[in-house]
Amino acid sequence: MPAHIGFQPQPGSAKAARLDECKARIAEIARRHNAVFVDFNIPSEITTNDDNYWDPLHYRLPIAERIVADIEEAMATGQDDSDGNYRYLAGPAAGTASPTPE
């Protein structure tokens, strides 16, 4: 989920490297289970706008609604967001069968 930019680790830091490794491992698990993994926890117009948050971890209702729509888009396209608000890290390629819940 999209934590506020002030809560995300500084690029190039040890914390950022650990987070990147964590995301890579989750993406590998998702690929093995044909699950979608969409990463919103990146610098973006969502995470850099203070008005989108109650506090560093809790975003407001319009952002939650946007995330739902973005997940639907990610699942339909199998690609990163063209505006840079999320990265599609794992899942079926566009035009293939959608993953089934386990």
C-alpha cells in the first residue's frame, strides 16, 4: 500500500535495499502462485501529497477508491501505471487468464 513519501526509506539506504529485497521475494512468491502483486509504495503523485493522508500510513477514502480502480487496471493491463502511481511486479501478462483465488 502507498505509505506517505516521508515514511518510505531514503533511496540508496540500507532500509531501501531491505524493502526492495522484500518486494522481490514477494514478487517471486506471487509468480509461483499466479497471483498479482502491485506495488503502490513508491514515490508518486499519491505518496507525495500530504492531503492524501490522515497520517503517514493511513490514506483518505478517495485514495482507497483510486487504489481499487488502479488494481483493476493493473490486472487488466499487466503493466505499470503510465502515470507512475504503481508498479506491476507480478501476475499474468495482459490478455491472459486472471489469477484464481486459492
